[in-house]
Amino acid sequence: MATVALSSKAIGSTVKLKVNGAAKEFIVVHQGKPGSMYDESCNGTWLLMKDCYENRQWHSSNNNDYAASTIHSYLNGAFLNLFDANIKAAIKQVKLPYRPGAGYGKNVNTGASGLSAKIFLLSSEEVSFAHNYMPTGEGAELAYFKGCADNSNDNKRIAYLNNSAVRWWLRSPYCGSGGGSAGALRVVSDGAWDGYRCSGSYALRPALVLPSTLSVSDDGSVQTNKAPSITSPSGASGVNLGSKALKFAFQYTVSDSDSNKLTVTEKLDGVTKKTQSSVNSGTTFTFECVNNAAEWQKITNGSHTMTIEVSDGQEKATFTATFTKAVTEASITLKQPLAVAGDITVAILGVVGSIPADAVYKVEATNNAKDPSPVWQDVTTETKNGVNIVFKNKTQTNGAAFNFRITVKRGSSGTGGYISAVNGAFQ
């Protein structure tokens, strides 16, 4: 399942959160801290429920003190508990600009003195209203509502409940002196505003702030799971390791902040070379095929890309590194000499492949390969001509044992070659 960072979601796009077990769409209305009057806790992704949830009283009595209101208590109690536990834990505890107390005063508490909440109603200024009957500095215009009419209807503010446009509450008190402490502000069904008695029951449209580091799956669902990571002492993903003439050790470490078991896959030029499951976070690996002599030999000269993929079952991280294999010389010998009873006096060798004419090419053979200091005889000419090799050495302290070694180095022309097989016999 593909995911993107919540921070990358465009203003006006929607994501999904489960409320009381059902997926609900929330609009991304702002990214980051909306203004200087906000506490740093408000720095995140602001979400507003697309459709209203239900009708609720702003306050059980006509008292427009939002901090002491019925709706504030409900939002941060019973309603908060409707979210899945992982989302509930992720929702940020923010401090919002608000008008403290009741009445028609307009002075606002801001910054660290703001109202602590996880779920809240938007303020009049956050939805782009501006009027003398509203608090002063109770927030900043959120990005989604930028350009909305200050004091008249606007389609951007229209919200629905049961498929009908409805009036929905704001957290702002009505500050007209004629209203006393009885009224709070609403968005009406055409996207304009009015004030009404706090004891009235109107639509609830909750807002919240999530950490922007969370992920969003391809179906729009917000995920609290954090993607695994891959680090290497060689550098960041995309690092160029330069030219390599010999096998090499490329180390990397896989990590997961959620401590999930990981699946790690190594690829060379897009071809899977190794996969490991149930890997613990913090495990360090060495990319195997470039560090294994037999596998290294199979890699052709030229540019190559190593890819490491790590998955926690929900999200995946990828790391790449490039290198250029530039092997211009080679040496071939038997890992274990061929020992026999008696003496070895004669042999014949054939090298199958393509050896450029200007290559520095040497073939050697020995009949006492198990001795501490074997006698190596240059048999290049005999091998090229396909004639018998007659051993000059007559001493085998540890018995007769045959081996060969071939060394070849690219010449001044820079022309490459290869050896595909070595055959022969001895007696």
C-alpha cells in the first residue's frame, strides 16, 4: 500500500479518519501554524470535518464562555473517544486563541495562554469573517478559507448534515452589546454568519490538528505508523561509491521507530538477490552480492545500482547506491590442489575465452602444490600452443599435487577479455 506524508496533502484535499467506527472525510484546511497568535503546539496539519456530525447545544445555558461550554467539554470527552485509539493518541493537544469568560468583550488570550484542546470549533477569523461583533485576534484566516467574503455568504463555508445545508457553530462568542452573554456565532446555510442563543441546538463541525509527519494511504486513510528507514555510513540514498576493482563491503542499517519486524530486500540493477524476513529494528547488514567473491565475479564491468528495500508490512523505504565495476586484471587458481600418489611429470592445459593480444598474460603450473613453497613453472607458451608441459621440478616433500594459476591484465589498448573455462590433464 502506497503512502504519502500528511504534510504533502494539498489545501482543500480530503483525508479519512474513523469516527465511531465509520470513515469520515476531513478537509485539509491549513498546513503549519496559521499565525503568530498561535502557540507552537498548533504547528501541524489542520483538519475540518467535511460534513457536520450532529446537532449540539453550544452551552446548556445561554452563556458564551467557550472554555466552560458544553460543546467544548463534549468535543474533548465523549466525541474524542469516538476516534480509533491510535488516532486519538496522535491528535495534537493545542492551545488556541480564544475569548475568555462570558459577555460581549472582545479581548483574546493567545499563544501559551490559549485554550488547551484536542478537538475544537473554528473561530470566526479562521473561516475569514471580520465584523465588529466578533472577538479581535481570535486566530488567523486558514488557507482553505482565504479570499472568502468577510461578512456575507460564501460557498466555501457551506456545510451539510444529512445531505442538507445547515447552520454550524463556531467557537467565537457573539460580541454585540445587545446580546449580553447569551449568544455565540454560527455559519448559516448559505455561508454567511449570524449570532444565536448558546442553548440552541445546531450542527457540530469539529476541527483538529495532526502531526504533519503522519502518512496517508492511497485510499485517503491517515496512518499513525511511521515508515522504516535505511542509513549507511557511506552516505545518503543515491550515493555514488565510485570505481571498484575488488569486491567490497557496503554496510547499511534498517530501523523502525514503531519496532515492527522488517522485511529487507537487496537488489542489483533491479534483480532481487536476497530477501530476509522478521528483521529487528537497528540491524546492520552488508550488501551480500558485492561482498561475496563468487557473486562479484558474475558482475560485469560498468555502472551498477544497488537497491535496498525495507518494509514494515504497511510502508516501505528505499535506499540506492551506485558504483562502477572496473576490473582490469584477474587471477585464477584451484582452491584445493589435485593430489595423487606417485609423481606428476607431464600435464596439458587449455584456456577457453578471449585474451586480447596486448594483454599481460601468464600461465603457471606446479607439481608440488602441497609443499610450503611450491615450484611454479611458466607454461604460458605450452598452454597457448596446446602442447605438453614437462615438469622440471622433481621434488615433492608433501607428495605430488597439481595446481595452476593464470594471471591476466588488460594491456595499453584497454580492450577487455574473459576466461570462461580452464581444462587439462596430468600424469
